[in-house]
Amino acid sequence: MVPNPGNIRDFRDPKVTWDDASNQWVMVFAAFDHVKIWGSKDLKNWQHLSDWGKEYGAHEGVWECPDLFPIPVEGSSEKKWVLLQSLNPGGPNGGSGTQYFVGDFDGKKFTLDPDFEPFVKKGNAVWLDAGRDNYAGVTWSDVPKEDGRRLYIGWMSNWDYATIVPTETWRSATTLPRSLILKKTGEGYRIFSQPVKELEALRSAAKKIEKADIAASLDLTQQLGFSPAQSELVLDFETGDAAANFGVELSNGKGEKYRIGYDAATNQFYSDRTQSGNLSFSKKFGAKIHTAPRASKDKTIRFHLFFDAASAELFADGGANVMTDIFFPGEDFSQLKIYSENGKVKLLNGEAYSLKSIWK
């Protein structure tokens, strides 16, 4: 049996997975500033295998909600192990966030991949989502096993304000389900997050957005013919100017607006909810624009966006960058435009979909 660890408050949210190589169940606990790994053949009798993590990653807050699992490297026969580790506070844009580590597991110890290690030393971290509102996610697989995907859903909020958001029936939602894909990039192994293909079943009305050179703005409100407050957009851009700042803006009749875009001058994606509606409940909620350095070096920049009445989820460049943010407009956002400032941007291709509600 698992022995009493003493101060049980130090042990948070255990996760269990099966390891074919060592023929055992592997359980990972968060223990304040590191993880503890245990093993079992029968899910009843457990032994402590190892501890890991005190010297790696971000440690500004408490480690919790870990997940440890094997995952194939896309396009190869190689397999690595990934440790997801939520942290609060200390996230990439403040408050809650989820960092991850890529390495190997030998049946007892988790070891960082040598190419990944430099990115998580001296308090640095690699983040699963740079937005403020994706935390404490859980993964699963075998749906069935031959499907092969590692799927993920996160909690769409942040402990900086989760208990005081201006909602009535319930507080907080979950992110859209995502498929986690491990790829080998120029900087080593990285997780790409992509919306699951099953979400396409929610698409109803569809609209093709023609290519255009945008120097100021392109209003799509009338062209779409449906509310952008529950929609999906796939947009491919090519920057024409090195200083171009462009993206998508939602707005309403109250003058409230939300922007999500890319700044070529700083090579950063950003999410701007500073004018998105009700900010009064928390000084931290709308204090600043949230940013994320662009990971891809491709010439084409892809925005894959999902908007709901109170949330935006961006999967950029095939999931290389992800940002999830919530907002609370005084009325639904009813207007949609693509904007470009400080230079021109070329819209190469665009698709828009109205999304059906999953609530009956």
C-alpha cells in the first residue's frame, strides 16, 4: 500500500498511467516544488520510485496537477515521456499556468532530454498555453488505443480571479478538447496543441473569406451573416511590413472590444482584453496585454480561432503557439474585423464557421 506521506497537503492531484516497458502502473504526485513518482503492478501495492524537478522549470508558486505519460514523436518510431506540471502563481502572463518537460522514463526515474534541458534551467520554463486561462488540465488516451491520440482538456480560468468572476449560474468552464502532438523542431522537442477533429461537427454555416491586402481594416460583420460570438476562424496571413501589427477584433454596441493578433516588430502573438467589458471585479484581470513569442519561423502565419460568448482560444501555426483567454462583455460581441496597423498584411486565405451550441 502507499504509505502515509506525513503532511498530506504537500501531495496534490495524483495521475496514473501504464508503462509497457517496465510492466507497471506509474503514478505521479506534485509535492510543493517537485514531483514524486510511484510504481505498482496491481494498482494496490505501491513503491516509491524517485523524485524529480526541484532544479528545473518555474518555481514562483506551488507545483500541482501533474501528468506523466508516454507519447510518440510525430513522423518517427521514437517515443518520449512528457511531464505536464501546473504552477500557481508564476504562469507566463501571471497567476496560473502549465509548464511541461520532455524526456525519458526508465521504469524508475524521469530524465530530461538533453536538448530540452537548457530551456528549463535557472527558473525558465516551456509553457503549454501562454494565455491566462488554461490550467490544471488532464489528459487521456486509448479512445480506443488504435486512435493513438493524447487528448487534453484544461480548466478555463486563473486563480488570480477565479472565485470572483462576474458570473451567476456557474463559475468557469473548460477549454475545448485538444490533441497534444510531440514534434521535433529546430529547438528540440515541442508539444503542439490542436483542436480535436470532432469539433468540426459543430460547424453549421460556412463562409469563404477572399484574399485581400489589408492596410487598415477589413470589416467582416455583414459578409459573415452570423454572430462572431460563437464562431471558428481559420486565417492565413503573410506580413508585408516588418512592423505590421495585425489580428482579429471583436466588438459590440457598447464600444467594448477584444483583440487577438500578432506584432511582427516584436515577433509576438498577443491577446488584448483590456477593453473587453467588465474588468472591475479584479485589478489583475485586465491589467495588461498577454503575449507569447512566436515559435514558428514559417513565412505564412496561421490563426485558428474559436470564439465563444466569453472566451477566445487561439491555435497559431498548427498549434505551435496557443493562447486561451476569457472575457466578460456587457453584451455579446456582434462585430468582427481584421485589422492591420503600422503596415500592411496580406490575407492569403480565410474560412469562417458559425458553431452550433452543444447545450440542449
